[in-house]
Amino acid sequence: MIIPKELHYLLNLQKRKDAKNKIKKVYNALLYKRGNNKNYFDCPSSYLKKVSGQYNSVTKLLLEHKIIDFQSFNYDEKDLFNIRRKKYYNTETGNCIRYKFLIDTEDGYEDNLNLNFNNLYDNEKWYMKTRYSLLQLGFQPDELNIKRDNFSRRLHTNITGNIGDGGSYRDLLFGGEYWTIDAKTCQPRLLWLHLKDIGLQDDKLNEIFEGGLDFYDYIIKRIPAINNRDEAKELFTSWVNGTGYLDGDKTSIRDIFSTANTFLRKYKTNNYKNVCRLLQYKEASIFIDDLLNNVPVDFCLTIHDSLVVKKNDLELVYNWCIEKYPELIFDKEEISRKVL
């Protein structure tokens, strides 16, 4: 790792070697979580706690010495002469603490501290299940890729990206032995369920999901500019996850789902990505932290809102998913090569 002069000064203030190593470990963990992001980045406390049980004292030192800063949108005004910023986070909605480095982390001297953060989840059942499954597919131990992104909203593995010569998991798993169990119209349904959880009723969303209709077919029939399912999915993504701009002939989605649109507009006040984080957090909580963690079979992988299982386990896992989440609609599909 690189030790910038600001960090070097802080380390020199420490008298104990273990205190210095603790600071290095937490600092390096923050660097790892930041990746290539030069602005504020998500960093859940559960992640830092696995690096060091005393991470809080280290982040406090890093903040005091202007090495990092945290994002805040509110203030503690109890003392009018000493108004203090408060860290902005909300574990219920998937918004965790966000930090930013204030120093040049690449300008300094090299240190021989070499930490591997890929083992942070070694004791998690979903991690061990994923590891076992990838090994069963023929991936070697030294080439396994199992990584959760910021605030653990996505699980990236060897089959979620390109495989081999730009192929996909379908090219690896086609042939009848592997099937997917997919949650149909998952993101729109999660939005509907969240609105209900917070006491909001969107009549059109209720009409769709309580009436057993398909969300994207509903959009296609009511918005003339939408010609097919892919365009309907793209419109929903732009409406929910975008900055607010929509093509003029597609803006009627705001009027169709007026209650949901009001919620989206308010929820994006601080950051237009907030709704995206919210829905991904809910999706990950279901598919990774619950279904993958507890699935009653040895082989199982996740690809966003779907599970990959062996054909022999299909009916068992399918019925288990329905029983656990009756509010979702699951579909079974044999994995085949994508037809272009």
C-alpha cells in the first residue's frame, strides 16, 4: 500500500505497533471499498467491522486529521454555538455511510502491508454456497471471483460477467442440466411492496399486482410510444433510476402511477440514485441474504433477481421460493443460449 504524508504523520503519533497496523488496515479497507471512485463512496459499518472491531476509533482519527470526510445532509442543532454535522445513513433503505478521501492517496511511499479483503465473507453461508457451486462448474480456486459491491447490493461472480470470449453464463450452462428461477417484474413489484410498507397506495400499481397483471404489458398497452417489452423495461428503469428526464412521448408514465411518481421525486431529493439503491438493497436482501443463504440444496448461484439451480433440484427450490415469498411471482426457465 501507499502511505501518503498525511497518513505517515498520523502513524507517527501512535506509540504502539498494533495501533499503527489497525489504522493501516482500516485505511486500506476504505481504499479497497472506494475502488476508482474519486467522490463519496458507500462503506457500510458491517464491512469495516470485519476488518477491525475498533474501526470506529480509526475513522474518527482519519476524520480529525482531514484524511477522509463523510457525507452529511443534516445537522445536530442542539447547541446553537456548535452546530455539528451528522453522518447521513439509513440501514432500512440501503443508504449507508459515505466517505471521501481528502488527500492524494497515490502520492507517498510504499509499505509492505498486503491485506486480502476477498475473505471478508468466508464465514457467510451464501459465500460458501457460491464458492462450492463455482468449483462444481470447473472454475479453479485461484480464479474464483466472488465479490459484493458497495453496501452489498450486488453479488459479482465468474458467471455474472463475460465468460471466455465475451460469452455469457448461458454459453456455459446451456444444455438442460441448469435452470433459472426468476422473479418476474421484480423491480416494479419491489417498488409496489415498498410503497405499501410505508403506507402509500398507488391505485394503478395495486390494480396490476393485486389483479395478477404483467407490469410491462400494462405499460405497452397504455403508452403508444412503447412497442415491446424491452422498451417498457427501459422506460421503467429511466423513470425509477434516472435524473428525471424522460422522452416527451413517454412522460405519461408519471401520470399513470402518480402516487409512485410523487414518492420517487421526493426520495431522489438528495441523490437521484437513492431509489436505485433502495430497490437493489431489497433485491439483494431477498436473493442473497435469504434465498441463497438458506436454499436447501448444495448447488445454487444468483444472477441479480434469479437463482441458478440444477434440474434435479428445480421443483424443490421453486416451491421453497414460492412458500418463502408468496408476494413475488417466480418463473422457471431452462438455460439456453441467447438467440440474437
